[in-house]
Amino acid sequence: MTTVSDKNRVLIFDTTLRDGEQSPGATMSHTEKLEIASLLDEMGVDIIEAGFPIASQGDFEAVSEIAKNSKNSVICGLARASFNDIDRCMEAVKHAAQPRIHTFIGTSPLHRDITALSMDAMADKIHDTVTHARNLCDNVQWSPMDAIRTEHDYLCRVVEIAIKAGATTINIPDTVGYTIPRESSDIIKMLLERVPGADEIVFATHCHNDLGMATANSLAAVEAGARQIECTINGLGERAGNTALEEVVMALKVRNDIMPYATKIDTTKIMNISRRVSQVSGFVVQPNKAIVGKNAFAHESGIHQDGMLKNAETFEIMRPADVGLSGTSLPLGKHSGRAALRAKLEELGFELGDNQLKDVFVRFKELADRKKEVMDDDVIALMQDAGSES
Ligand code: KIV
Ligand code: ZN
């Protein structure tokens, strides 16, 4: 069972292979799933949600195989609130050194309507299914789906039932990405204050990004006492996606001064896994995506490039090497200044005096006005033209 020895240690629960794969069009092959799971394991992810075993034979096999191969991570499978689902899930995760069953049911009024269960009937079902899961496995996570839109009194009641039935982690999903940081924090605080036994288990936060606040909401939950963040690589996931692993992990690292919480993620492995997930899912990472976008460590404007050449801290709050990149990039474009052009020329082996640089800079600006980005070959061509004219 996962225990938090240090009260400020935050567990990272990656669900790229389950919630991430639920993105329309993001299906991964069996081999690709095994590869991603092994990269997650190597980078220090505490819990890997490997799939939804009852969903298909393929999912069952992927979860079983990942469970067999896992080295350090807890391997978790998802199951609805049904004995069949839970049994199938256990069948798949049982091969892991550290298996976990994650069972859930929608508890908000909308979901109770759909399942046609009264509050009492649902409470009984939660008791029975969590008890069943706990009889099979020591490590049980329970989620009240759509927790954020569930009445607070009912949420407290069902969380207490799940804890008494043996859940070791209680996940509070913002299933539809509806919450804001203050509310995300208040709900965790409320549960910790009101639910008997709440201090004996781990609270998790599971946010979706429909309003672009998944990272902020996850961090707010941690500040209120949650100690597990559920997330995916590149923020892959249903609709606008889930909380991005790279964002919460780097935020906790970079702002450790005011958020003194630690994960055990080796952040230098972030870029590699981000690229692999993008390749296998077919989901291209937007250039301005925080942490892993192509432009996350690129500076084009003259003032920024000049500052970066003098002291990288002027315009970078983390080092590219922290996420596994070899360096900052200073792409040349129409906003670039003389300092960046000189640095590029030197990198390409051209040593120019001030007057020569002035000439080349004029030509460079003319070219940059026509081209979005001036590449190394363009700079070399500029130098060749300058040589043939002199
Ligand atoms: O978003 C959600 O509510 C989920 C649950 C299955 C935990 O993914
Ligand atoms: Zn989800």
C-alpha cells in the first residue's frame, strides 16, 4: 500500500494510459502502452493508471502486461461500481508487485438521475463495492465522479462510507473542469475537517482542463491537504484534457519557496516522454504549451535575446536542462537584435568586426521581414552574398 512518510510528499498518479487514451483519436497500441508505462515507471511516477480492464480484451491485456513489467510504480486499473468490473480489474493488476484497484461512481445529482439510484441506494452500493474491492486488494482508491457538483453533505457522507469500507485513497474529481482554485481548495479542507478518518487516508485531486484551470486547481487542492495529483503527459485527456504532469511537477519544483511539497519525478525525463506520448497518440503539442512546447525555452525578441545572452535568469524561470533539453533556443526573426545575430554568426564560425556586422544586420532585417524565421542556412547565405559583393 502507498504510504506518505513525509507529510509534504505529493504522489504523482499518471493516467495517460487511461483518461489520456480516452481522448478521441488518441488510441495507443499494446506495444506503445508498454513503452509509455516503462518510461513513466523510470521517471518516478508513483502510481500508473494503466487502463480500464473491463473495457476491452486489449485493455485487459495491456494492464496485465504493464503490471507484470512494472519495477517501482504501483499499477492501478479502473473499475465501475460493480463486482464484475472490480473482479476483472483485480485479475489484471494482480501481477503487479504493488497493485491498486480504482473504483468510482458518479455522485452528483445528474449522475444519480442517470443511474436512477436514490442517495441511500447509492450509499449502499458504495459500501458494498468498496468493501468487495478491499477484500481483494490492500490498496483501493475510490472516486465520487463529478465530486465538485455533488452536494457537500452527501459528498462527506459517501467519502466517510468509502473510508470505513476500506478505501486507502479518496480521489476528488473535477470531472467536467468546472471548479476554480478557491473551491478546489475549500472542498479538500472541508473533507479533512468534517469526515471522520479523513486524516488516515490520502486525498487525491483529479482535474480536467475545460476552463484552463486544471493545473491551478490541482495545486490549490495540494495546498489544502491533497497529497496525490492525477495527471497525464502533455495534459492529454477527454475534451480539453487533464492536468498536465509536466506543469504541476515543474510548478512544485520552481515555486518550492512558497509551495514546499516534493514529488519524486526525475524532471530531466520530461521532454523525452512528452515527445513519445505526442508521437504515439498523434496529438501534436502546441508550440506555446507550458514546459514542453517548442517555444517554451525559445526567445526571439531583441531585448529578450540580449538579456538571455548576458544572464539566462532574466527571461527563464527554469533551466532547459531541468526538463531534459540541451539548451535555450534563440531563433532569429524580425524581432531579433544585433546581439543574437552576432552570437549566431559566432556559433556558425564567422568572426565579424562592428562595421561588417552592421552591414549584415541590415540585410538580415530585410530577410527577416520576408521570412517568419531565419534559419542557419539563411545566415550562411547572407554571409556568402556579403563575401561575393566585397
Ligand atoms: O474525470 C473523472 O471523474 C474520472 C473518474 C473515472 C475518476 O476520470
Ligand atoms: Zn477524468
